[in-house]
Amino acid sequence: MNRLTTLTPLIRSGFRWVVPSLTRSFHVTQTCRADVKVIESIKDLRAWRRDQMLNSKTVGLVPTMGALHNGHLSLVQSSLEQNDNTVVSIFVNPSQFAPHEDLSNYPRTLETDIAALKSLDSPNPITVFMPPVSEMYPSGISLEVSKQVGAFVEVKGLSEQLEGSIRPHFFRGVATVVTKLINAVGPERIYFGQKDIQQVVVIKRMVKDLLMPTEVVMNPTVREENSLAMSSRNTYLSQDSRSNSNILYKALATGEKLYKSGVSSRNDILSAINAVLEPFATSADGFHIDVEYISISDKITLKEVDKVNPGSGAIISAAIRVPNKEQKQTRIIDNILLD
Ligand code: AMP
């Protein structure tokens, strides 16, 4: 059983973490609740960071928008293991939402988030950075890009396709807020989930091109029991929709299986994925989905590939809209990395 599979039941049963070296040698479980403190201003964060620097302490950063689930907590756990200190930012970033999107309804569960972090077992402390919008956007922020003023970061060539084709200014918002967080925290390492694979590709390029002194670490996607990728937005789904939405992962896994059997043609892999999704896309009632895109793209350039070459591999990814509790639709995304 790998580390992530063991994490889920541990977190469910009160966020206890088994220290691996101790369990291996002495068969005991050590629980040591992480010390959690909250900082809200950049000024206080910088003062705290200066102390860490003077004491030669390393810092890992886990950027989140809160409504924490096991996917987030797996990133925090990695950071706790690899750094002396961990900063978890909880900030619902306005600039990555379009005016018609769910900024005002986005789930905000601060108390449970802090409780979840406090329940992680680690000798290393966690600093929750929870700035108000005015700290992060001192020149103000409009959701309408044409009305925005001030400095923004764009990563060209990687932000327009896939998620960017549906959410045109999304990665500009993400790159901007991650730049601000890196500037404010100065982390040795910054942690992201494979669930949002395009985000990882965009941020890796940004860090490289803008000479940012931090290492980008990607953790695998954490899934619900039925394989649906965990997401804060899964709370929008009805129970029925939540159980059926694993069809997205099943479809991508069918493509992966075909590739592993020796098939490398884009068209063949896409057809196999489509064949799984199609019945739900054409059904008139019940669990009806709309497919936004299915992609087989290069891992670095995110350009679509005609053939998957073993060794270079590819990303197979897709976005679909599924029914939600309000008789509307919620977007879900997922991906699998081919080697
Ligand atoms: P969010 O709060 O949605 O902005 O996500 C914060 C971080 O958690 C991002 O790096 C996401 O990719 C990561 N994340 C979200 N869901 C998952 C998941 N199911 N497994 C692993 N990482 C995740």
C-alpha cells in the first residue's frame, strides 16, 4: 500500500499520522499534533520569515483556497516531512474567477480547516497565512480583466489551451497569486497537486523563467473511494452525482489501459475514452454530462500529440460538466500521466 492510500483512512480517523521510521523499528504509533498559528498580514509574515531565515530553518509553502480535504492535507504532510516549517495559505483568489463563476459561493470552512491542520501529527509547525484581499491586491482587484489595474503575471503558450480554453484568464490569476505568495513567503519548496496538472506545468515554467528560487513539488491526486478526484467543489454535487462522476476517471483509465497494452495512436486512445463518456453525454435524463474537452498533450509544452511515445509519455486529461444539487452543472477535471 503506498503512502497516499494509507493517508486517507488515517485522516478520516481523526487526522492521526503514523511516523514511518518509528513504526518500522519499534511498532509504535507516535502522535504529535502539529502546532498551528495564524498570520493575516504580509508584515507579520515577513517578520516570521526573517526569524526562520536567521535560524537557518527551511520553509515549504502549500497554496490553497481552503475547504481542505485529504488532497490538500497530503501536500501539507509532504511539506511537513521535507521542511522545518510549513506555510499553508488559505486565500480564495479573486483574480482566477471570471465574473460569472462561483467566487462568492466558493466553500469557506475556516474552522474545520484549522482543526484539520491541527490534527495532523508532526513535530514541525504549521503557519496558516490567511490574508484579506486588500493585503494581496493593494491596488484593488476587479473580476473584469478590462478594468484591472496594477501588476499581473502571464505564462504565455501554456495558459490558453485545455482549462485556459474554457477559463481564459484563469492561469493569469493563478500565476499572479502564486508569484505574490512566493514573494511574501520565500519558500524553499512549493507544493501542488497533480489533480490540477496544467497549473503545475504553468507554475514550473513561471518559476524557471522568472528565476524564482523555489522548488516546485507535485504530489499525486488523492481520490474518493470510488476514484473521483477529491475537490472542494465536490460539495456542490448531489450524492447521486458524486457517485456517478467517477465516470471521468474510468474513461481516462480506459485510455491508459489501452496505451499500456501497446496502442500509441492519439485517435485510438481518444476513441476509447469517448466510448466510455458518450452514453452519458447523449442520455436525455438522469446523469447527463457535457464533455468540454478530452486531451492528449505533451507534458512540458501542453501541445496535443498525434502519438504517445513511450519514454516521453503524455498527459491525458479531460473536463466534463455533471449535474449538481441546484439542478445546474459543476465542472470536474481529471488527468492521468502516461510514462
Ligand atoms: P485549491 O484549494 O483547489 O486551489 O487546491 C490547492 C492545492 O491542492 C492545489 O495544488 C491542488 O492541485 C491541490 N489539490 C486539490 N485537490 C487535490 C487532490 N484531489 N489531490 C491532490 N492535490 C489536490
